[in-house]
Amino acid sequence: MRGLFDRKRPDAAAIRRVKACVTEALGLPGTTTLMVAELACHEPGCPPIETVVTVQDADGQRRTWRLHKPVAEITAADVAALEAHP
């Protein structure tokens, strides 16, 4: 069984790539906070790894998307689909 601290870190370059793709696809201004996190789930029925993308606008509005794959596997098509599902 894997412990909390046994996980390897997600690829920082992949996170930067996804952030750049999200920023471009959604046309985010520089005042927007963008967070990309890869999470492991150990509960029944949830994907083993998911990537959570959260956008918080300057006015406090927050949008969150969950992609059921590791950050390194996220494609431009995955990011384009975010716009269709706020």
C-alpha cells in the first residue's frame, strides 16, 4: 500500500504547459489566479489520479474542473473542452 509521502511529484513542465494552455484557451487576464493540481484518490469509485484546474477571477468568481487523468496526459483538446463545461 502506498503511503501519503510515497508519491512522486507531478512534472513541473507539464503543469506549466497546462497552465499556459488554459490561460490561452480561456483568455485569462494577468489578474486571474490559476491553479493546477494533480491529486491521488484512494476512495472507491473515484479515479486513481485526477488533475484539478481552478480559475479564480479578480472579482472572486471561481471555476473548477476535474480531469480524470494525470497532468502529463492532458492535451490541448482536454483544455478546449473545459470552456464548454464551466
